[in-house]
Amino acid sequence: MGTALVYHEDMTATRLLWDDPECEIERPERLTAALDRLRQRGLEQRCLRLSAREASKEELGLVHSPEYVSLVRKTQVLGEEELQALSGQFDAIYFHPSTFHCARLAAGAGLQLVDAVLTGAVQNGLALVRPPGHHSQRAAANGFCVFNNVAIAAAHAKQKHGLHRILIVDWDVHHGQGIQYLFEDDPSVLYFSWHRYEHGRFWPFLRESDADAVGRGQGLGFTVNLPWNQPGMSCQVGMGNADYVAAFLHLLLPLAFEFDPELVLVSAGFDSAIGDPEGQMQATPECFAHLTHLLQVLAGGRVCAMLEGGYHLESLAESVCMTVQALLGDPAPPLSGLMVPCQSALESIQSARAAQAPYWKSLQLQDVTPVPTSPSTHSPEGRPPPLLPGGPMCKAAAPAPAPSSLLDQLCLCPAPSVRTTVALTAPDITLVLPPDVIQQEGSALREETEAWARPHESLAREEALTALGKLLYLLDGMLDGQVNSGIAATPASAAAATLDVAIQRGLSHGAQRLLCVALGQLDRPPDLAHDGRTLWLNIGGKEAAALSMFHVATPLPVMTGGFLSCILGLVLPLAYGFQPDLVLVALGPGHGLQGPHAALLAAMLRGLAGGRVLALLEEDSTPQLAGILARVLRGEAPPSLGPSSVASPEDVQALMYLRGQLEPQWKMLQCRPHLVV
Ligand code: Q9C
Ligand code: ZN
């Protein structure tokens, strides 16, 4: 459906006319650097280019007072000294004769983007704007912000499009207190912001930026603040990829799924990226591809991002490219660095979860229930299973590369030109496939296929061999980088053996770390080596069991809420911690997943391994299931699940038990800090 890029060159006009070290970082080159890089990468050309229009007086009036709008209008005719004097009445603000025009274009760009998405002209988009907006208030400019672009867009989406639930994700490194004030009593706008806080010692130094500010009146629980405090000595300088992903998995996304937004607006500031002089954080640009990707599973993929801060031109340009790439549906480059959230981040996440727990069912069960000492479900031996010995991460596996110095490791891994291939035999499959999903004709050589099949009785039949040949051919295409993702089918009786061969073939043909998510009745292949190269995760086992840190089984959750907590609380933390370079998802006998659930799982797993995901289906799966999987694997948004039921007590128990077992090895599972005794 496409991605809009909204821009107008006039927005480069506003600039600082006098000396002010605090304001000089907000300069015109921010826009040109981002746009130039999008062009260089060929990303701008893939977007629907929209020229920004000015927001009208009425539109600005959706969130600002008429007096304030007139005040800003008057700056057009002021001289430099008057501009400087007026600027001094606000905190961290400069006015320029072009400010009014630029700020109206910035707000108008957001309105155009929302209109394009909500009328179905595009799926999503980015507005490249300045001045930024999230600090600006009903009658005040603040922190380089004149009109509150994102807040105006949200109010417009409610008023002109009749929306009832809008999620605003503010990943800028500063607290968007302007947005918070404008919607703090409004339950139709869920506002999430993480921000550098340092216990109140970081700008804008507000008490109401802390985690216990959760909204007022009808809006209680619809303001979510995640303050980043000074990391301790055990941590690096600022928050990094693992901290950001953990905040999404353990705080934002559970609430967001429960909220079930119709639209996601992003206050996309990139001063939260590495290199930024304001934020001093550590997250690399690829992290923004992941954050964007994770948001695209909400609201049927209707995501509108608008630029806020971001003052390191190189970091800003890369991060903008990563965001646009993700919006376009390209697979996200793997994240660099150890995926271990720092203690300070976990403390923040835990205190935000505790502050929000009274208002959100998805947080209640998990945080109220203490970690069980004796699980309700047992490993086959009836006692806690032995976990593999070893250090903080999977030492046996090739460790993820350590982060090298700052920006010198920025690289793009170009997506293969063929995104998704299906190796399916059903004659009516073409009817449900998008036109650019290739239907594979080829098969692996007969002799080779037979050699792989030989150890397995269930692969002796002709249908099983034919299916295996197609699967091996597809897998080779993925491992050689010709194809990004794919779907293969197998007769139900041969599912386990086919999966076994796929794992062996993947490992022997270049995969360093292979994640296998097996749904339904599929056992871990008995001869699979315990060398840490394969993480086996069975969803659909009889009981929750962690037989080693690389062999995890959990029952299939019965309710949508349980399914979501299983994905966000178990599957994705393990997957992000493991950093696979190949993912196999097998829907085996009795998997019981409905299309939308399977699509959500596949869509979220696509964030791993550079999108190299091979889905294995049973031959008698419906064409609809194959179709929906093909669409999410090529980058389309999964359908939204609708309001989610709560997790059943059994689902919660299984998750709690596995967390207790696995947290010491898989740090991404943690959503609270260690207790220091
Ligand atoms: N060193 C935006 O990012 N100065 N505004 C803070 C602390 C003001 C940031 C000084 C920063 C405003 C949109
Ligand atoms: Zn900022």
C-alpha cells in the first residue's frame, strides 16, 4: 500500500540568528542531511512524495489558544532584537521571521500524513519537519517546539476521522510534556514516552516526567512515562538497543495490544540514538528499524512518524533511513551488541509497570503473582530441570559481535530482490498470494533430497520427498541470499522429520544460530546437538519445561491475552537474546493457531535474522493461512487481533515458571532488576 514521505523545503528556512549555545543544535541541516541520505539510499524514490501544506488557524486551534497562535503569527514582522526578546520569554526557544510559516508547514505535514494513511492512500509514512512539536503547549513554545505537530495530528484524527483510540509513541530522548499536558485526562489517546530523566536532574526537570505520572481523571493509565535514570557503574553511558527493545516488549507493547489502537503516531526524535550530544544514549540506528517494525503490528500497520529531535547529523540521517526502510517493509538489520538490558533500565521498566498495573489487565497477573518456587507444571523428572552451565550469554554459541566504537559500524544489509517465495503445491494458492510473492518451481536434486531423507522413515513416501526437495531448494535460496523469506508445505505425517532436515541443512549450510519455533505437537529432534547453535522453542507442549537454555517447551496459550504474553514475554525476549541468523517457524500437528495469530507471530519473528524466516506448513493448511503468512513475510502488517482477552491463570503460570527458570541465562526475559542481597 505504500509509504508517504511528507516534506517541504521551506522548513529549512528557520534558523537561530543570534548566539545561543542551547539552541544552535536545532539547525536547517538536520532536514537536508536526513533527506540527502534517503535519496542516496534510494529510499526517498520508493516513497509517495507529498509536499507539506500549512495547517489552518482552525487546525492549530485544535490544541493551541487563539492568543498564542496570534502571538506566533506576529513574529513574522519582528526585527531581530524583538525576536530575541520574545524568544527569551520561553524555555529553549528561538524565533525567526520564517518560524510561523515553518511551524504551520510542520503541523500541516502531520495532518497530510494522517489523512493519507486514514483515507487508505498509503499504509504508513514519515513527516520530515522542523520546528519539532512535542514540547509545545496550549499557549507556550518550549524546547525548540512551536506548534505541537503530533498532538494536532491526534486531535485531527479524532475530530475529522472519528477515531476513538490513538497511540502516541514518543521515542525522542526528551519528555514530550506538551503532549502529556494536552491529553492527560483523555482516555482516547494513550501517550507513551521514554526520556532521559536522571531523577529529575535532566531537562525539562519536571516532577511529572516520572513514572508515577499516569494521567488524570478519565485519562488515568493513559499516560505512560518511562524515565531513564543515571545508569550505574555496571552499565555503559546511556541506554542501548537491549534497553529499548526490553522497554517495548515488557512495557509499551503489552499496554498497546490491550489498548488496541486504530492509529499509531510516533514522535520520532532521534536524539535517543548513539552519538547525539543531548541524549548521550547508545542505541544504534538499526534499533529504530526494530522499534518501527514492532509498532507496525499494531493498528493494522497504520503508523505515522513525525520528526522531533535528533542533533547528530550522521546518526540522525542513518536512523531516519532505518525508520523509512522499516516503514517500506524491508527486513530490519540485526541488532549489534550484547542483548542484556542494564540494571538501571530494568529498574525504570519495573517502576513504570508497577505504576501502570492498576490500569492494565495485561500487567496485573504477572506482577502481582510472585515467582512460584514450586511450579504447577513440572519437567519430566518432576524437579526443576538442569540448565546448561555457563555465563551470562550463550557461551557455547558463537557470541554476538561486541559493539565497536560509536558510528563506524553502521552498515546496511540490502534486502534480497526476491522477498518471499512459496514452495506450495495447492492449486488454488495463487489466488491468495500478493503478485510479488514468487511461486517456486525448483527443487533440490533428487539424489541429495533422498540422502537427507534416508534416516527418516516418514520421508520415504513420494509426496514427502517431493515436498522436501522443494523445501531444501527454498532454504538454499535463503541461505545464499537470493530469497529473504519463504513458506514450504509438508504432509502432516512428515512434519517432524522435515523440520529436522531443515534444521540440519540450515546448520550445515552457513547458519550460525538457528531459532526454531515449533507450534503444536513437534518434539525436538533427538539427535540435535546441544551446542547452543539451535534454540528450540515448542509452543504446544503438554507442560512448561526448560530442559536446557536452548530447549524450551510451553503449552499453547488458550486465550488471545495469553498468546500475546507468550510472544512478548517469552518468544521475542529469547529470540532477541539469541540473535539468530535463520528462523524456522513450523505449524505442526494440532497447532490450533488461527490465521491472525499465526500472522502476528510470523510478523514479529521477521524482526530477527534480517527477516530470514522460513515458515513450514502442513500440506492441508488452508490457502488463507498460506496467504496471510506470505503477506506478512513480505512485509505487510498483520491484521489487528481486536480487543484481547486476559491470559488464563494456566497461561500466566507457564510463563512465570519459564521466566524463573530461564531469566538467569536469557537476560532479555527480565522485566525487573535483580534483588541485591
Ligand atoms: N543539555 C527536542 O529535542 N535544551 N527539544 C536542554 C540540556 C533543550 C530539545 C539542555 C532541549 C530541547 C525537540
Ligand atoms: Zn528531544
